[in-house]
Amino acid sequence: MELGEFVKESIKQLIDGVIDAQKYAEEKGAAVNPVGLYINGQNFLVDQGFGQPPIPQMIDFDIVVSASEGGEIKAGIGVFGGAIGLGTQAKNEDSNTVANRIRFVVPVMFPQQNMPQK
């Protein structure tokens, strides 16, 4: 899997997960990433007047990118993250593999949800 595709799909799945969690929370009278959420020191508070801007969430990526070429293996880039192996791995005694670690943060503002009415 190409690095760009991995980042894109990871963020898309996180957004979809937040939306699904919001639907569930609404059924239960709760809220996920509520409108008006803000940080006061180390505490998260909700402004009931909804005057606070959304808080971006920082998505940390720590990715190992490997490039292989040689023998019958086509040159390419595989992304391998944590316990999940993504990409293609092959064995070939005549191949050269280079691995690099990339760390970066992507700020994302997830959809917000109104607080349940009491």
C-alpha cells in the first residue's frame, strides 16, 4: 500500500468511526465530540452557549516505510505500521531492502454532535 493511500484511508476510517459512534451515542443520550467542547487547563469542558470553536484532534502516525528491489521483486514501497502489516512482503536472496521510519502528526477536526436535550 502506498503511504498516501494508507494515511488517507486511516483518516477516513477514523472519521467514519466517529460518525458511527455519534449515532450510537445519540440513541443513548450521550455525545461524542460535542459542540462547544473546549480545554480549560487540563480539563475538557462544554460551553452550553456553543461559543467555542472545534478542537482539532492530533492523529499521530509512526510508520515504517520499506523499499525493495532486486531479482524478480518489483521495486515498490510497503507501509508497515504497528501490529498491522500493510503492503506486500516477499523473500528473495538477491534483493535489497531499505527501511525508514516516518513520524508525523495530522490535525483533524472531527464532526461535532449537539449535546442531548435533558
